Amino acid sequence: MKKVNTQERIKFLMREAIQRSSRPQKDLAYSLKFTPQNLSNVLNDKSRDVPIALLIGLAKELDDYQFKLITADYLLDIGLVLDGWTAMPIPLAVKADVDDEQAEREDLDKVIRQVFKRDPHSWSQEDVELVQRYRKELNEEVSAEQMYLDSIDDALKRVEEVGAWT
């Protein structure tokens, strides 16, 4: 399978977002302060890089949530893009972190239960280190869960802003 470079991929995703918008490319070009020919050249000429201002402007102008996520990941490398082509919604990205943290903590559960059954005065140095590690993993899990709750709240705010359920 041919490897697609980043510029080709972002251009393809830009064309897809434009198509989803059903807006004429010419109108978008003018609203972005580009000539239609210049926009077409950027989108289709493999030797041209996508100007960052165009990418950001297009993401704002189209107001396409998926394309905004892809643009954010492209510019900031925040790890939202799953397979190079689609970005996961923020709550889903955070949920993946929660699941990872939970799995790490659960790996220690069986052993830590045995330690917690004993009086702390009888813990060995190894037990203390295990409890400290478990506490660290539990803290990371709780923090990830709080971020998950925050991301869900943010998603709900977006829905409320547009009245999507009505």
C-alpha cells in the first residue's frame, strides 16, 4: 500500500470538508481572501504546501467539527487522528485515556488486595512501594476520569449552543 504524505492527506481532507459543506469552492475562496485559482492550486498541486492561514481559515469558515479536529491534530499533534484520516471526538479520545489508566490500575488490584488485608505495620518495603505505585495509578485514573467528565460537559455545551436535540 502506498504511503500518503501529510500534505496529500490534509489536502484530501480539505477537499472532503469542502464537499460536505456543499458550498461552491469559488465562494469559499473569496471568503478566505484567496482567488478561486489559488485555492484550487493549493488543493490540487502536489508541489504546494497548504498555508497554515488557509487551513485555519477553512476550518473556521466551514465550521465542520470533524475537520476542526483534524486541523487541530495536524497543527498541534495532539493525538486525535485515529488512522491518519479521521479524528476521534474529544470525549472518545479522553475515554481511551481513562480506559488505559483503569487497565493499569486494575493490573495491580489482585496484589494490592493482599497487601491491604494486612496491618500497615506489617508491610515490607516492597509492599510500601507497591502501595505508592497503586496510589499513583489510582490518582492518574481519577484525573483521567475528571477530564472525561469535563469533555462530556463540553460536548453537551456544544449541543445546547446549537439546540441539536430540538
